[in-house]
Amino acid sequence: MKKIFDGKKYDTETAERVFFSSHICNACNELPEREQRNEFYKKKNGEIFSVHYQKIVETEEIHKDSVDWCFDTDVKYMAECCMDGDEYEAIFGPVEE
């Protein structure tokens, strides 16, 4: 997937995926069943971005309305929600106590 944001290109094909998590979400028995995916990437220049989306489990098709990109300070907030402390510090560096 590619996204242009604030004059910069973010491309999941050329960036290194540094973290991934997923879970099946089926709120209110919604069909088709969907997998919520959270992926964090590091660009060659060291910048981190993330992509959050739902995939239809049966077909592996990405649910287009569910794709959400995060950049800059938002990506750190999302990382805090998705990662434990060791995973976070491995990507963003040490954090003060």
C-alpha cells in the first residue's frame, strides 16, 4: 500500500515492517468475519509510520473503508496502544521512567 501525506511517500512495499499484531473482530456477529491488523513500518530514513486496517477473513480482501494511516506523534500513541514496553522501546528507543 502507498500513501502520500504532507508531500512525503509512505510505502509498505519498500519500508521494513518492524511490528505486527492482529485479532479477529466480530462485533455484533457482523459478517463477513474480519481480522483487525496493526502494522508498523520503518522507512529507509528511519521514520516510523503505521497502517491499521481490517481484512475479510474468508477472502483475504482488505476492507477499503477501514484503512487508517498514522504518522509523526500519532504513530507513537498507536504504538503505546498496540505494543508492550519492550516492543515499544525496541522501535522508538528508551523511555524515561
